[in-house]
Amino acid sequence: MTETKAKGSDGAPILEVVDTTHRFGEVVALDNVSVTARRGEFLTLLGESGSGKTTLLRIVAGLERPTLVGRISIDGDDVTHTPANKRNCTTVFQHYALFPHMSVGQNIEYGLRLRGESKGARRKSAERALDMVRLTGLYDRRVHQLSGGQRQRVALARAIVTEPAILLLDEPLGALDEKLRVDMQVELKDLHERLGITFIYVTHSQEEALTMSDRIILMQRGEIIQEGPPTDLFDRPVNQFVADFMGVENLLEGTLEAVSEGLARVRIGEHFLTGIWSGAEVSAEGSPVCLAVRAERVRLSNTGGDGQDDGINRLPCSSGVTIYKGKYVDRTLDTDIGQIKARIWDRDADLVDLASLWWRQDECAVTQMAAGGG
Amino acid sequence: MAHSDFTANKADRPFLVSRPPLLRRFSESWSSSASAGIGYLVLGIIYFPILWLMILSISGEPLTGFPGEWTLRWYENMFFGSGQREGEAYGGDFNILDPLLLSILLAVITSVACMLASLAVGSVLPRISLRGPFLMTFLMPLMVPGIVAGMSIFLFFRIGLHFKMGLWSLVLAHFIWAFPFALLAMMVVASRFDQRLLEAASDLGASKLERFWQVEIPILKPGIFAAGFFGFLLSFNELPFSIFMRAGEITLPLYLWIQSGAHNTSIPLIFALSTLITIASIFLTFIAIRVGFSEKK
């Protein structure tokens, strides 16, 4: 660990993946992707299945040999042609991959056993790792006696006990039920802070990505679409795909009228609406764009009206379907540019005799249409 | 008794509610006792002759077909050989020691060969794309009658290549015979082996050799053991191949076959010998199951 810290002082990235392409036969899983990670960062690779996120993780681990690669380095060491067992990183697999013929303790110690550590030292480290994942006292259990959540923790303990430079997590919470998943998110984040190891986390869940990450890389069809801190992806999607993936309920398609001082004016049907421009580069006037506004930003009013005043977008509307969700109410409202969803948290703000809806211009984003129309 | 009685007026005649019609009760009990009967009959056909043979092996006059006059004489004669004692109807020149040792030697060699070969094939087959056709090809010899396979191997080596038959050809024949069974036993375990465990081992720092010894072999162990067990048992009991490939060597089953076909006086010893072989086989199977398939606690 002391060596790691010494290396870290020059501020070099702990992971560098340069110009990596991977094909499975005709299918391009990764298309000339480059990624770097800072020391101690919690980096999330987010995307749908088939986006190439798991392939990228496996290439970092050394379990997949990329078709074309510029360079891969971990903690300053060039590992481009190093096999998986010689790389200073470990993986927590989605399917756990615990050895069924070993006890919990033997599973956790396996990496240390390969590194030639003595039995006593191994046991000590394993017990400490078990404490860390809150499985104290389960050293002698057989793997088949454990629940799904416990197996997941053993896999985690097995991966961190060797103190790797990078911990790779491949959808580790995918097989757990909702409640456990939420608990584990908090624990993983906590563990990351305590260990100070770089985490690279693969998931298809935008909610997991937002909760835990320092930085998110959103991938689609083997390419990186957007990367940045969670707030960037959440509030400033670079295109319609990102907005949709990050769960923006209202995506209104229109044409760009003008952009000035970061604000974009969009014509949608007979209406003009304004939002913060969040596309990568500013599109030409008249090009198709997308206005993205979250349902919780949309508010209701019983006074009519139209247009923009005081930094507000306002549309006349009439009431549609209401769905009761317990904590909040989802209302679908009919406007003459289509349906808009509003999420009402406060009962008192819900109106029966509504005439218009509105949202603040700086609480919505105007962005490019998705590449390739997807 | 009509079905409608079931629903009509339960309160008045409650006993009708719980009882199905007489005819159906009868046919159900008849069909279940019939199938039970057939089951017992089959068990009887399988086990009775074996039990009968065991009983006769400790009888004084086994060739009469009736037990009685209990004695261990045949066992004694079998091992300590004999010579015909005065006043005895049977006995004669009977020496099972050489055939027994040869058969055990053959069985051990075949067993080890089956373990190694089925481990090699079984650990690779699940990883390749053409595993189905390959497995079928490996298992095809199961469908060739032993006598045909034995003869064709004999003709190929003896007449075709002018090799001299001997111990090696017996080993080869027994391996050819036993390997498909051994592989089948191995595949039961190997096909369930999670290849991703090997990735996990590499990821934790294991070389190919380390993950083979520390992950693959321990998990495939029951399959390896089963393969060895089948190799041993099938070789030990093999007859048709041995007839062709023996070149003067005599295995235990061959010896039994020759003796039981001959009109001499040592036939009663066969009862004793068969009993011993049966008990030994059962014992071996029991041990194999205990050692190989028991879940470690």
C-alpha cells in the first residue's frame, strides 16, 4: 500500500484505457473507446445491455483481449499484454462466482493463498474482510448455506482482501431484491470511502449510478455518449438519448430558434419555449432539438396564459389521467403540443380547476436529438 | 351411487361427502396393487437368482439345485486349491489366483486410464462449440455390440498390423469398452461445471495450472471418481473383448466362463466364486458412493 501511495503522488491516473476496439465476430462491442480513472474515484459505466460496458470492464480485468488497443495501464504499469492473473485489479462478478468446494473463509483467502501468504496472516486478513462486509463469524460456513445477499458480500470480501489498485464491479447488485439493493448501495459507497480504492462500477440502473458515483460514463452501442458527474448527466443531457436514459419524463421535440447566453429558444408547434442549452456543441438555427423537462419540475396553475415571462415556460392545459403513487401523484396533462407529465408531491399544490402548467426555464434542458435517430 | 349425491344435501348425508364411488375406489386400489405387484415381480426376477446362487454356494450338493447341508467347503477349495478329496464328488483342478490377479491388474490400469482420459475430455468438451457431435462420437462405441467391436479390433491389430496380442491388447480392449461409460459419468459433473469460476480464479491471480489444480480438479472430483469406478468394474467383468484380445491370458470372467462350460467337477466352486465377486462389487460400489459423492460438511 505504501508503494501505491508513493506512485499516486505524481497525480497520474490509476487507470488508462487508450483507443480500445473490441469485436465479437461482426458485432462491434467497443468502438475506439478511451477511458481514464483518477486514484480513489468511484467511476460508473452506465448503459443498456449491449452497450459495451461489461466488455470494457472485462478488458480492464484482462478477461477479454481487445481486438485493437492503444494502451492499457493500471497504477502506472503498462498491462496491455498482461494476462488477468498478473493485473493489480480484482472483479466482483454479477453471478458472484464463489468456489462451491471452498468454505467462505477459503474463498476469501484464495487470492492471498495464491500470493503465498502464511495461513495465519491469511486468516487474519479474511476475518478483517468479513468484518468489513458485515459477515463477522461466517468464516467456516459453506457457500451453499448463504443467502444471495451474503454471497454477494463474500464475493466483495474476496475481491478487496488482496488490496487491489482497482476494484471492478460488474452489476454486483443485479441479482438482489429491491430493498437489499438500496442498502447495499449505501454500504458500497461507505466501503469505497473507507478503503480508498478506485471503484469501477458497471450498471444499467441510472438510479444506482446517480447514488454512488463520483463520475458517470454513459455508453451506447460501444461508444461513450456522455461522461461527467451525476448532476451533469441528470440535468444537462448532451442529447435526447441521455435525457431519456436518465429518466426525463417529458421530451418535447421542436426546432431551434436561437441560442443566446446559454439559453435556447425552441419552437414547438405554435408555442415558443426556452431552456438551458446542454448539447455538446451548439446546433444551427432551425435544426431539430429536444426540450427535456422532468415531471417534478412541472407545476400547475388555475390562471390561464401562454408564452414566456419572468424566466417561466407556460402552456395552457386540461386535465388527463391521474395515477396515485403513495408518496406522490402522477398527472398526465393534455396540451396542444401533446401530453405532459407532472409529478405532484404536495397535495395542496394539486388543483382540480387547472388552466395552465408552467416550469422555470433554468430547470429544463434543450439538447440535440439522439445520434442516428435512436 | 350417482355423482349427484356428492353435492346434494350434504347435511343430511355427510358420509357421502368424503367417500368416492365404490367402483372408482375399487379400480384405483386394483390398479395400484397391480403396479406394486409388477414392481415386486421385477425385483424378484432380478434378485432371486443371485440370492439363490449365494445360498447354493454354502450348500453341500449345489448341483442338485436344492440348498442344504451347509458348508464352506467350496470357498476353502477355491483358495487353498484342492485336488479331489477322497469320497467327494467335486473339486478338481481349480486355481483362481492367477486369473484374479490378472483381472485386478487390468481393472486398475483401465480405471486409471479412464480417470485421466475422461478428465482430459470432460474438462475440454463443455468449452468447445461442437461439444454435442463430439460427445456423440465418443459415446458411439456403446452401441456397437461387444463381440463385433472385439473382433474388429482384433482383426485390425492382429491381421492388419501383425501385432502380437498380449496384456497391452487386453488393456486397450478394456479401455475401449469402458471409456464411453466413464466419460458419460464424468459429463454428468463436467457439464454442470461453471466455466466462469475459472475466470474468477484468474482474476484473483491464479495461473492456468493453479486454477486447474485448485478449482477444476476439486469440483470435478466426483466425476473423476465415478469414471475410475466404472473403468474398474466394467474391466473386471468384461468378457467379449477379452475373448479376442487375450492371447493366452485368462481373466477371471473368462475363467468362470470356461469352467462353467466345461463338464468337469469344479462347477460348485463357481457358485462360491460368483458370490464373492458379487459381494466385492457391492462393497466397492458402496465405498465409491460414500467417498466420491458424499457432500463435504
